[in-house]
Amino acid sequence: MPELPEVESLRRILVRTAVGRTILSVRIGEKRLRRRVTQDFSGAVAGRRIVKLSRRAKYLIVELDGAHVMLVHLGMSGSLTHRQAGFDAGEFDPRHDHLEFSLDDASRLVYNDPRRFGMVRLVERGALSATAELKGLGPEPLSREFNADYLAQKARGRTAAIKNLLMDQRIVAGIGNIYASEILFRAGVRPTRRAGRVTRGEIEKIAAAVPVILRAAIGSAGTTFRSYRDSRGQPGRFATRLRVYGREGKPCYTCSTPIRNVVVGQRASFFCPKCQR
């Protein structure tokens, strides 16, 4: 599932290519996404200009002139590509091109989602923060609000595994399974440790590792294992820099101990039994 780095790298590309463009028309191929596309969607969006692109957690926010914004979530297999002259659509099955936005420069924004777990939802600008998807989210992990003091306060007395705490969107918004594993490896903390028993020094290492890992992943356009593609149709490059995730049985790059995989919160959790305590 695309996490914060994938959505942020997508946003940064689209800021350069799509902001300022006017949506001339919308073609809807399939309404039955995670949230059904509403009847008034096309009429409310056509003729509107894309004025800004922002992000909250794993959600892309496409701000239009007028009263509405589009809230986009890529789900498990979704992509939002900007198809201009020369775009190679060979990786995308056209049967899953569920929404297509024709822009005023003859390019198209296409939402493709084989598993249809994502969504493109129209929301009134003033009601955005109160939507079911965004209300209750914790601070952004790259913001000043997220730091060692904050994380220590949230971890205090918790019996949940520290990895589950990092992935709890009410605690910190946008960190998912891949990057939680990588953050904890960099901090030298096992994913199974009870959050309340992680020491203050370890909490500081985790808090320091969060921006390092996330910014490195953003710089590599995220991670692609199977389906994720950025707005240019290109895969993320961070998979080559993963230290533990997906490497079960392979030697740790630091100590050569085989990487282990345990289930934490119903998710595969990779760690080095020697480097992580």
C-alpha cells in the first residue's frame, strides 16, 4: 500500500505538471471504489482549475478553485498518472482506468485502480478536516509537532508493540508497514517491544530515524514491489535501499545475521535479531 513517501513524491511531481491546469471534462468508468463516486462529481469538477496540491497522511488533496477539493487515496493498488505526449501506459490495464480528467493542455490525469480499494472523493473545502478520513489523525511525522517528547508521552504505559504505535494513524499520520520496519531497524529497536518499555534513549533514536527514512524514501520516489507507479508511470526506487523489509533469511547488511520475519498486528515485521534489541 502506498505510504507517505509515495504520496508525497507523487504530490511533488504533480505540483510541477498539473497545478494551474483546468479540468475540461471528467470520464467515469467505474463508480464503485472504496467510496462510491457521487452523481454530481463530474459536474462539480468540470471547468475547475487545479490551484494547489497538498497532502495529509496518505491522502493527496487536489484543491480546485471554487468550493471543493478532491481527496484521493490510492488504496492497495491505485495510481494517479499525468498522461502527456509520450507517456507509456503499457503498465496500466485500461479496464481499470476508473476516472479520467481531461485538462486544458490536452493531457489527462488518470486514476487507475485494479483492486478498487482507493477513492477519489469530492469534499467541500470547509469540511475537509472533519471528514471521516482526516479527523482524528495524529501529527505529520515530518512536522515540528512530532518529536521525541511527543512520542515518549504517547508510548508511556502502552502495552502495544512499538511498531503498532508507529503505524497507528491517530498517533502519527502516514507511516505504514514498510517504513515502520526500516525506522526501527535504524533505531536498533525490535518491532515486538512493548511501547511502554522502550527507553527514553531508544525513543529519541526512533524519533530521529523517522525523518531520515521518510525523506530518503521521498527522494527515491517511494518503494515499488508490484503495482505502485508515480504520476509519470515510473516505479519508486527505494526498494534497493531497504535494510530489512522483505529480506527474510537474507544477511543483515550490518552484521550478516539472517533477517527474521514475525507477525506484529497482523502485518509482516522484518528485523535483525542482533542489531535490534
